[in-house]
Amino acid sequence: LMLLVISAILAQFIPSQTSIIIIMMTFMMSMGNTGEVTMSRMLLPITHVLTTWMGKFPVGAFGVTMYLMLNQFIEASGSDKLLDIFSILKCTFIPAVVSIIYCVMTYKWLPKRDVDTSLYEDQKRSSDTVKMSKRNEIITYISFIVSVLALIFTNQIGDKAYIVPLATVVVMIYLKAMDGKKFLRVLINGPVLMCATVIGIANAITASGAGEVIGNSILSVLGGDPSPILIIVTFAVVALIVTSFVSNTACFMVLVPIACNVCAVAGVDPRAVVVTIYYCSLLSLLTPMDSTGAALAYSSSGLGIRDTFKWAFPLAILGVAVTIINCLIVYPM
């Protein structure tokens, strides 16, 4: 339980799954393979918990920005029913707690194996040992607090709130508390460009009328006038299946715009569907392709899909069901 809770806490501050897993491996390396709690049994549960808990609270990169990205898709479909900074927490807290309980009760379903710790050793040798100065640390904390407060009070500040995080970055670079070149590399190599591109495409699809065509086509497949429950269940299941073969981010970035157009045509509130797709894209650990953390856990433990299916499949189904219920409680369609 403590290993999983620590993973959930780290997931609020560290965006890299690999980094968190390596940190947790340092805790578990002394346990060996003789007891019940072994590294091979815990790597997948830890991966699931850190993935499903990432960005819950508005204290890290995902926590303070994810709802803004999802809102861009909602706005592109023409809806004015937007998420707030605590929406993801409210809609997914119950399934996140359930995931921890499930992992505590079922980790013994996973086999004991010797774990390859070479990745940990390589990371340890190549890690940057330079620590941030006290001055830069204070500047970073102040910038972070200012940015989060601006996003929390978006309704009062208006669109200017979105400029505040960028302004703090400029100030940090000017004060040499942040490396400007590293910041630009993150923009170029990270998911930022992909998100901007997909959002632009979503806006273009809506403006051209193609979004309505797509929405009507999917509605016709669902029976012409499907219930909101059928819409949210369909997209939840599709997200769970798709994320087993592509990355989490790619999964919800493709499905959310489609779902928003379907909801717009059907005349229903898209928020529950949007958050459900986002969260269900994080639930699956059925294959090593689900996420970077899953790939690391499978490869390090020498596990195959046959070894993990009886543990991962019920977890995925339970997570989808509880997520749908939680989202519909917060945002009835």
C-alpha cells in the first residue's frame, strides 16, 4: 500500500513514468524475490497507479494544463460547457482510489520473476548530479505558484490567465533560473506541437462542417438516436482498446475531437465523455504498448501478456465501469 501511495504522490510532480518507476525500483531492490512483495509483482501495479493518478491535483505539468487542452476540443465543437481545473480530479478520484485497492488485493496474481535492473543502473550512472541553487529554487517555486493561481482564477481573470504561465517562463529564462535552450527543445520534441496540430485540425473540421458529418455518421452507427449512456460507454470501450496498441496521448487526442462532435450533434453535454476518454486511455496494461511505463515493467520483469492478463483485464474493466459512473455523477448528460 505504501509503495502505491508513494507512486501516486510522485505522479503529481514528476511527468516521466520512467523516472518514477526507477525511483520506486530503488525502494524495492532490497526486497529480493523471497517474500510476497517482490519487484516483479509490483512494477505493473506501480505503473498503473502512477499513470492513473498523474495530474489529479493542480500541482504539476499535467494537473494544471490537461483540462485546458481538453477544453480546446470542447470549444472547437461549439460547446460552452467547459471543464475547470478540478474537473479531472472530481471525475476520476473514485476510480483512482479503486485502482489502489484492487492492486493491494490482487498483486499476488502476478508471478515472481527476476527483474532486470540494468536500466536503473544506467540511469543512476548517467544522472545529472548538478543541483539547483537556492536562488533558482525560490524563483521556480514562486513562478509555479503564480501560474497555478492564475489558472485557478481563470473565470475572474479571463483569457489573460493563459498568458501568465508563459510570462513566468520568460522571467525565469531572463533571470537564468531556466535554460532557454532546454525549454525550446521541450516545445519542439515534446507533445506540444502534436497537441497544437490536432487542436488546429479539430477547429478546421468543425468550421468546415465535417465535424457534423462525422458526428452524424457515428450516431447512425449507434442507432440514429442513441442514449447518452450508450455514447459514453462506446467511447470508453474504444479508448480502452485503442490505447492497448498506441500511446495514451495519441489515443485520447484522436478520440476526444470525434466524441465532441458526436455530442454536439446529439445535443448532450460533452464533459463526461471527454474526461472518460482521457482517463480510459490511461487504464489499460494489457500490452507493453500501453505506455512507456508498461513497456519498462513488462521488459524488466520478463512478463508476457499471458502472465498478466488475469490481473490486467479485470482491472481495466473495473476501471472503465467506475470511471463512467464517476463522470456521470459529476457531469450528467
